[in-house]
Amino acid sequence: MKRYFITGLLIWVPLGITVWALKFLITTMDQSLLLLPTSLHPESVVGVYIPGVGTMLTLLVVFITGLLTTNIIGQRLVLFWEGVLWRIPVVKSIYYGVKQVSDTLFSSQGEAFRKALLVQYPRKGSWTIAFMTGYPGGDVTNHLTGEYVSVYVPTTPNPTSGFFLMMPKSEVIELDMSVDAALKYIISMGVVAPDNGKKHPAPSQYPTPPQQAALLHGNSSPAGTPADD
């Protein structure tokens, strides 16, 4: 009975979370319909609410914005708009702070979140997965000796919170692992481990307690294991 219940949970929990996330995303993006006159809303045109219309409108607006800002006229309009925002005290701080972060994250030439690393945190001998976000800059570099990298250590199961660290480059290990695989590993709390082609030994292959005691005392042929002739 318990096994069947757990099996059912393994099917429905991921499905339920996926449906909830999609519903939240679509509902949020559908709010863009508020920018249109009421006469153009799906309820007024076809007489029924159609989920996803606002999502399509949002994606279309984003695409057209990117298309327009790739030419000279669009770039000048963006500069004019940013100049207006620069004159508003509170808005200026929020807008340019978010813009710097988004430019760093989404830039194809940036280093942010392009590499998964293995670092020792929070103490020596304890390892965790981190993401490289760049290199220290400003006056910070005047107080660091040697080559350092900036890393983000996410928490689990919520990787959107974490810790920002500057670590010596010699103390971080670059992993042959995609960022997506590393995120899955973190979110699953280590349950969904990336496949590297290696298999862990079966429980019967682990040394028994008498064998472990013999190994600790320096005996290369522990009790219960025949010695080589």
C-alpha cells in the first residue's frame, strides 16, 4: 500500500508543480491585456475568456521591441528614454541596477552563469556546486593577492537565494557539466545526479566492518578476504 502511494506521488507531484508554474506564468503574462481597450479583450470579441492571449501579446511586444531597437532610430529612442529615467532619483537607481544585472546575465559575451564550478564551502573538505559570475573589480582587486574569480553559491532547493563569494582561482574546479544539469542537481538536493558514465559499487562490494578495522590497522589482507598468493 505504501509503495503504491509513493509511486502515485512521484507521478502527480511533478505534474502538479508543472501545471501550477505554467498557470502562474500565463496568468501573469495575460495581465498585458490590460494595456488594450476593453473592446479588444477576448471576452468582448468572442464572448469568452481565452487563456494565453495575453502571453502571446507579451511575447509579440518583446519581439517587436528587440526588432526596433536593433536599428539606429530605435537605439536613439532607447537612449532618450534612459536619459529621462536618469533624471528621476528613485527610478534611476532601480532601473540601472536591474539593467546592469540583466545585461550581465543575458549577454552572449559575458561570463555570468556560463560555468559550473566545484568549490569548498562553507569549510575545507566540504564541497558544493557554484556558478562563475565573473571576476572581482574596482577597489576590491587592490586588496586581493593573486587571481580571483567571483562565484555564486546557490542554496537548495531554491537556487534563487545564495551567497556571493570571491575565491582564489586555484581553489575552484571547473566541472564538465552544463548549467542546466548543475541546477537540476542542486534543486533535487543531490537526488538527480548528472550521469558521468561511472557506476557506484554495489553494497556487497563495500568493505564489511571487520575488513574496515583490518584496513585501519594497515593489514592489506583484512579478515574475511583471502590473501593473494
